[in-house]
Amino acid sequence: MPDQIHILTEFDQALSDLKNNTLEMGVLTKRNVENAFTGLTQRDLAICNQVIADDEEVDQLEIQIDNDSLQLMAKFQPFASDLRLVITSMKITHDLERISDHAVSIAKRSRKIIKYGDLEEISLIEPSYNQALKMLDSAMASYSEKCTQQALAVLAMDDELRKFHKMATKAYTKKLEEPCENYKSFLNLTFIIRWVERIGNLSINIAEDVIFMESAQDIRHGGELEE
Amino acid sequence: MNSQLIQLNDLGFSYDQGKTETIKGVSLDIPEKQVTAFIGPSGCGKSTLLRCLNRMNDLIDTAKITRGSIKILGQDIHASDVDAIELRKHVGMVFQKYNPFPKSIYENVAYGLRIQGIKNKDVLDEAVERSLKGSALWDEVKDRLKTSALGLSGGQQQRLCIARTIAVQPKVILMDEPCSALDPIATAKVEELITELREQYTIVIVTHSMQQASRVSDRTAFFYLGELIEYDKTNTIFQNPSQKHTEDYISGRFG
């Protein structure tokens, strides 16, 4: 709602830094998710290892943002939309850290899959991956733009994600029901598709937090946005 | 039940016999046994409005109610049969700068009762003890009731002024920035006291501290240039105000 700057320039700077760091964390998290998928589909061990190493940056940013938020609250005691921005940023960074952890899990399982022969069924991950990445992108854009409509659009993407996830899971489970020499890889793929879905779910959490930030309404767990 | 104890209807007030209005048509209902905070920048009329509630502005020759009315318990406080002195027994006031009389602690609290003609020592003793307990000061001063009130710390003097106010058992306590001259510990004690007093009294507090308003009050009214901009539950005002003006003010965006 407010478009005027604060009288305290240091307060404005602290809020702006918080937002920029959260957005940067979003960029790094997205990069880790993309690299994990590349590692899997391109059978690239080095990229998988890079994802595991790069997670440290995301972890450190989470700690920094939590610390900065604490200091900001103690120093400036924000109210209303300022307070919601700080709280939302802290919650978003927690979700981003979880997403990056899932990227690491995907990379670790991908390393195992890479050891064995190529599987055409890996491509079944792609629709879920594309959808989850789109959800993450849109959720972070809604935070950046303070756009409730964009955040609501992320929620609407969930059905499609679920459909893709179900399709891949079904295919992998079917493979596991019969004797198969690549059973370990199919087992790993069922884990991976689950984590990809979780990335989409956590992006929904981010979108819900953005809606709270902008409208002060909590729509989690089935709540609806009032006009 | 929280009925509306104080009702302001289109109240206008002027310091210069009506030439300019300091308060411009404020309508507001203040519920019983709750804390209502008035906030707003200096000169917005919040203290003036507070002083209208017990007709303290009557003491200024050129002051004038230009329109509207104030009703307390349904009674128009400016009606011809209402005596301002009598009104102030029911609507007590605590000021920004604590102002105990240069008398003993006991006499400060007993003063209001004495001018009502009460002389019975047992009655006075009981009222002094009740009021000092009510203002959370009894344990600190019970062994030195006959010593000068001016020997107390600032925070204690302010709580003594609150004891003096509640000794006459008013319905309403008006507080005009009661903690602005106090340190954080004394402020916390007064705020704790306000929270306890809410059980028995209707409190209206003017404060410049947004944190204080959000901590102690149930409802908050934001004023600007003599007008009531927004009045709502305190949680709403500080978490999601409906007016941009309110949000700008409470978050320090006011130019």
C-alpha cells in the first residue's frame, strides 16, 4: 500500500537489502534446481557435485537473512506492511532453503543413476520439473513485484503438477512391479519425482506468504482470499 | 459486555472562539473497560480532544465547543446542569509530567477525598491503601506514607498520581503521554498498571509511542489535522490499517 519512502533512510535501506538478499537466494536456489536436473538428464557427475557444493551458499544466505531480519525488527520495530515484508521474507528463505536441499537430494540420487546405463524413462521427470520450476519462478516474481494475482496463479498450477507427478510415479512403480535389472535406478527416480513435486509445493507456500504480505490475509490450508 | 461509555458526535472545538477549528467534526464511541489510544502527529488535536473529555479546556477563556456533543454514560457533559468539577470526579486525568502535590504520599492520595469532605480516618486509610495497591505502589511506600511524595522516583511519582486519580473511583481515566518522562523500567510498570486498571476503569491514553499504543490499547484512533482518520481494533491499526495515511504514519513514512 505505501509508496512513500521512510523518514529513516537506514530503515529503507535495511528493508531493501532484505528483499534483495531474498531475491538473490531465490536465484541461487533456482540455479541449484536447474543444475540438479541437468546433472540427471545430461548424466553429468561434475554438475551433480556442484549442486551439492553450491547448497552452502543458500544455507549461508538463510542464516544471514534471519540475522538481518532480527536486527531490523529490534532496531526499527516495523509495523503493518513493513512487518509483513520482514516476516514473509524470513518464511520464504526457509522454503528456499528446503528447495535447495531437495536439489541436493536429487543430485545425490542422480549420481547413483548415472553409474548405471541410460534410461529413457528419465524424461518422464521433465513435465513435473518444468511445472515446478515455473511455479518457483512465478512465486519469486510475485514476491519481487508484490503481486497478489501472480501469487494466486502459482496456486492454480498445482493441479497440473500433481497430474504430471502421478503419471511419472505410476510409470516407475509399474517398472518396479516386474523383475528389472535397473530397479535401483527406478527406485531412485521415484524419490526424485517426489522431490520435484515438493519443490512445487514449497513454491505454493511462498506464493501464499506473498498473498499474506500484500493482503494481510492468511489463505493457507484452504482459506480463501476476500476482496 | 463492552457498552459505549463515551460517545462523541460530530465534535468540533476551537481555541479562538470558533475562528479556526482544532478538532473538526470527530465522531467516535469509546467502549467501557477498555483502553483506547489516541495517536497522531503533534498538533493533530489528540491531546485537545482528550482534554475535552473532562472539560479541562473550560479553563481557557477563548476555548469553545463549535459543534456536536460529548456524552458520557448518555449524559451530555456540556449540558447546563453538569458541573465541570463534578464531571472531573468521574473523569480523572494523569498528565505527561507527574505532578504530585508537595505533601506526604498519604495526603496526595487522600486529597481528592478530603476535598469531598471525607474526614473519617478509617475511610481515608482504607482508600489510600486500596488506591496505592491499585497503582502497584503500596509495597514500595507502605512504610513511609508520611514522607514527602517529592522524594519518590519519577516512575513512583507517576504511579502516585495514578493512585491519586483512582482514589476518588472515577469511571474514566484520561492519560496524556503518561510515560514520556519515564525510563523503560518505570514505563513498563505504568504499562503493566494500565493493563490491570482496564479491569475496572475505562482508559483513554494519548501517546507518541506506537509501541506503547500497540502494547496497551484495545482500540486505537489515528488523528491528523484535527480529523479522525481511522479508528479500529489496535491489532488492525498496527498490522493492516485501511487508510494509507495511517500506515504511513505508524511506519514512519510521514513527511
